[in-house]
Amino acid sequence: MHENKYPVVSHARDSRFLALRSLQTPQGRSRTGLYIIEGIRHLARAVEHNAPIESVFLEPSVLSNAFGQKLARRLRKRGVPGVRLSNQLYRDLTLAAEPQGIGAVLRQQWTPLSILSVGMSSLWLAVESIESPGNLGTMIRTAEAAGVTGIFILSPDCDPYDPATVRATMGSLFSQKLVRCSQREFTSWTKSNGVALVASSPAGLMDYKALRYRFPAVLVIGSEKRGLSDQLLDVADFVVRIPMRGDCDSINAAVAAGVLLFEMASQHLPG
């Protein structure tokens, strides 16, 4: 097989293995601007969207899926560098519940705020501070399904390239524009581009279904524990709530984002 031509890495102190391990940490991702993906689905989506793949890693004895093997050969023929990990090192590296024997290192892609184009019917998502990587990944996946144009990351601690976040996106990460900026830069962008800022809060005065949203619009979701900051609530054009039944006074942030995004999309975006 073509992937067998990759050099074998079998020692835990090998710099190539240590480089892979470092990308599982925020410090390693921040220092290099790289991140790691695992699994056939994620790698196939990365190839489909022409994501910048820097290198691949394999464990051929685990890579039994025929499509995965074909994908590995395709990348090898394209000249993408890579390594073949020993079974022990691969098991030490993988975070997947069901390892598939293949992964890759990609370059992070951030879209500068200054080059964003705002369509008249565009819908955006902004996350202020999401503690759970799984929630953030679910939001990114849901945003793709709802037709969101791009996602603003308003907190330096919110990392869409965390391995757990990447897994939860199920490949949707590669189709999204990601923009990292401060709250001040974000609110300035909304005002200068005529983008309606819609905030979600249990204390919102308006039922989310009662509002006729105007576009372009951006939905802002706050942290799971604290909700949105007062600064963003103060500048929001609309603050909506999702009515609760029973004794529940709040729902999961990713679920809330999904409910609101699909309602907003259904009102204006073309099907």
C-alpha cells in the first residue's frame, strides 16, 4: 500500500510524535496555528472543502476501511507528507472512541473581520464564551445545517480547533467562516454593516417565535453558566427567550442555538 512508504515512528520521544501530541493542547495549537483531526469522515470532508492539510498519520493495521485506505493513497499520491505510527503510539495518541487508523494535521483558518462581505439575507452566529468543547462543536454543526454564513468567536478561551470540538462538528468545521475578534470589534461590525444583533437570554422580553427578524442578522449565545454579558445584552437590538415548561428554567446552550437559528432561518433565508 502507498501509505506504507511513510516513515515509521515507534518511539514516544520522536519529535514527530511529540509534535502530534502537542496539538492536543491549547498551547501547541496557539503556538503553531495547526490542529489535529481524526477519522475517515473528518478527513474526507477536509479534502472535499480543500482544507489546508499539512500532514497525515496512519496506523495501517487499524485502517481497515476500504474508503479510508483509498483516501490515504490519494493523499500520498498528492505528495502530502505523513508518518506511520506504531500501534502503541497510535493508541496513545488517539482520542476517538472507535479509532479508524487515520488522522491529519491541518492549518487553522481564520477569516479577518475586515474582509467579510455581508449579504442582505445573511445569518451569522456569535458565541461569547462556551465552556464545553462538545457544545461548541454541536453549534458549528448546527450552524452549517441552518445555513449560517459564518461564526464569530468572541472569547480567547473558546477554541473551535480543540480535538473534542472538532469531533463534535462531524466535519462541518471545514465549511464555516470562523472569525475571532473582541466584543468591541464585533459590535462595531454589526453597526457599520446594518446587522441586527439578536441576543438569547432567559430574561428576554420577547418569545423567539413572536419576533419578525430582520436581516442580515447575527444570533449571539452566551456561556452555559453565566449567559450573555451585560455589555452584549445592552447593545443587542433584540433580546429573545425560549419559553420553558415544567420546572426547567434553561436549556443547553447548543440546543438553544439550534432552536433559534432554525426559527430565524425559516423566516427569511431561501430554502
